Amino acid sequence: MLFLPGECFFSAALEADPSLIEFGVGQNIILATPTTLIALLRSVAYGWRQEKLAENAAESALGQGAVQADFRHGRHVVRMGKGLERAVEEYNSAVGSLESRVMVSARNLPS
């Protein structure tokens, strides 16, 4: 994750290179701004908590069926966390596209 401390930095970077988000994702780098950072961190933390719960359940004295159910639930939650992460990436892409295409043109309109 690459944190940009201000939306203006993200906007300026996207104006210079509109493909920046897609390039970053291709390099396993997610750009995060103050607007998206909290959502991204909460998604990751939630996935980690669920994975830890699944590990703890496996170590407990629960029956084999309960352990398997917990693993399935943990996998679902981890997949959900990854889906949320992808949603944040798509949100960033949409905002970047808006900033780099629509807002640039709108700023050039006469007042």
C-alpha cells in the first residue's frame, strides 16, 4: 500500500499519468488516500481477525464438524475481505478516472 497524505497529491499524480492506478495494481501496490485508507485498513484487519478465529477454532477441542464449519466460514470471510479490497481498488480507479478525465475538463471550463 502506498499512502498519499492528500487527495490533491493523488489527483496531481493521476493528471500526470491516468494509468497510475492500473500500473500500481499490476505491481501489487494499492494507492491509498485519507479517504480510502480507513476502509482499506478495516477490511484487512477484519480479514486477519477472521483468519485468526478460524485458526483458534481448529486448535480448540471442538468436534471435527464444527472445525470444518469454522474453516469454511473463515474462508468465506477472507474471500469477502479480498472482495472488499478489490472494491476499494475499483473505487480508487473510478475516482482516479473522474479526477483525471472529468475534473480536468471541468476545471478548464470558463467560470
